[in-house]
Amino acid sequence: MQNFIGFVHTAVLNLGGNAFAAALGLIELSQKLRAAGAGTGYPLPVTLELAAADLQVRWNGTDPHTVVRLGVLPSDEAVDALRSRLQRSTESEDPAVLLRRNAEMERFLEESRMRAERELADMQTALAKRQAELQDTMRQAETDALTGLYNRRAYDVRLAEAFRAASAGGGAITLVLCDLDYFKQINDEHGHQYGDTYLCKMAQAMLSVTRRQGDAAFRFGGDEFAILYVCGKDIALKRARSLLESMNGRISMGIAGISPQEPCGGNLGHFIGRADKALYEAKGRGRGRVVVDTCHADGTITYDDYPFEGASR
């Protein structure tokens, strides 16, 4: 900036201006340039212009600042000579100016790049935090607070999605509906705190038999549970009998499935109704068992009974 002020002062002298009259204008000019960012290490392009008899400086699209009004309008030759001299001084005679300008520009670009990278990193961090918060909110919205299993809302959504996928793609899914046997009696005899612990034990046992990706365990509320298996009934039956063993035979379960071998047409409500009817059969046959719904080609449905075979319940 000092070089530029000196450059303007030289222009005043070469164009026949009054150096003393220009002094105040140059002081004011230096103050304005500093306010605009000159001397901070960042580039500030400025131009020196001759408008009639006014010698002016302009930057950043601002109104021109008049340094001095020349007493006599300079000749074209004087202006050309000044322009040529100043061009030589910046481009040839003073290479240090160019080097310094290049260094300032490099520093400006590097600082801009680093600032942009910091801002991008901050945005990515904020986005990741927001996504985590959203996922946590969604998880809480579909999770049973006591057991940590999926709730009824999640059951409706996930079962509908799995049913559509199996129906459209010819895959296999199996639905297991579960009731804890005599849970009200357990609550009455041992208290609700014991009952809550018992429900959590059931939840852990269910999670231990849902290992495949896509399998899910649900609690509707009270002592009603469900498991969705993305597999055929044979595997689901083995898991269900293992669950029955884990709970010492104190569960009634009904199983229904759809697969390429057992399509058994109907909508989602019909499919759930089959599992519910199998659960009803398990309760009617003495509880503590697994009853499997089988849909035959002629449309008839039969039930296979697998009672608990362990110690006395």
C-alpha cells in the first residue's frame, strides 16, 4: 500500500499537480484503503484514473476517491509517458512487487482452501450428528421401552414389507405368535417388578433365536409377542422349540408361513389370521407348546402339535 501511495504521489507531480494540495487527499485515501482491507495480506485491486482534471482512485466498485484536481488538464503525451513509466516500474523495474503480490495471492488461496475444508468438515460433522439423532429418534419410536424389542408400530411396518417381498419374489417368511402362559397369575403371585423381569427374560430368549438378517422380535404389550423369520417353517420351528425350552415350557406359540412350496393365497390379514388361529390351537390343547399351521394344495389347513417335552412346568 505504501508503494501505491508513492505511485499516486509520483503521478500528481508528473501530471503537474500540487503535491501539497494532494497530501490531505493521500492521507484520507490511505485511511479508506486500510478500511477496505489493504495491508491485511489479502489482494485489493485498485485503479488510478484521470477523469477530466480529477486524479481519482477506485476499488471494489466503490465511488472514486478524488486525490487532487489538477490546475491544468495534462496532455495525452504526459499521460502516456506516466502510464508507460508506471507499467515498467511494476512489471520490470520492481520484480519484488510482483513476487510479493504472487505470495500474497498464494497465501490468500491457501487460507481460502483451508477455511473451506474446515467449513466442509464442520458441515459433515453436523450432518453425521443429525443423522445419528434421527436414527435414534426412529429407533425409540419403534422400540418397546421395557424389553428393547420392536413394538407394535414396527411390527405392522416390517411384517407388511416382508409379506410384500415374499409374495412378489417367491421368498419364504414365517410368523410366530407367542403368549406367556398364566402371566397374570405370575404377576399376582410375585408382583409387577418380578413380572417385568420375567418379560425381559422372554425378550432375551427371543433375541437368542433371531440370528438371521431380517429376523425380528416384537412385543405388542402385556404378554403378547411375535417373531418374524425370513426363512421357511422348518428352521423357524426349531428356533421356536428352542425358545420354548429356554422358557421352561411356559409359552404357547402359533406358527404360519408362506413359501414357494406353500403359497396359500390371501392377503396379509389372512396370513396373520392363520398364525393367530395356530396360537389359539396351542392354548386350546393345553398351552406350553408350538402348533404349526400347514396349508395344503386343496386349501385345507391342518395343525401339527409340538408340546414341551422337558421337566414339569
